[in-house]
Amino acid sequence: MAYAAKADLQKRITDQKLVQLTDFDKTGLMDDAKITEALNTASATVDSYAGQRYSLPLNVSGQVAD
């Protein structure tokens, strides 16, 4: 379960930056699959640490997404 979504990223970085970070095929578009993969990887990392102390999944809140 991802703790953040693409929209959360877009609040912090520009769409242009997301294109730069994900457009390996030079299409000029952001790659939603790569964004989803990165968010899932980040969530799994959080779970690997938090799961040692807390019940998973964590309750989703603005604090977790930030």
C-alpha cells in the first residue's frame, strides 16, 4: 500500500521535474508507471522500518504522506 500518490509529489515538485526524473524514453511525458513504482518502493522502505515497531499498514495521514 502506497502512503503517497502522484498528486502528493506534484504538490512538492513541478510536472517538468517529474518528466525529467521519469522520461527515460524521451517522450516528453512523465511515466506514471515509474512514479507508481517509486512511491511503492518508498512505502515498502517505510514499512520495513516502521513494521519493527508498529502495526502495518500505518494509518494514512497528511503527516505520513509528507
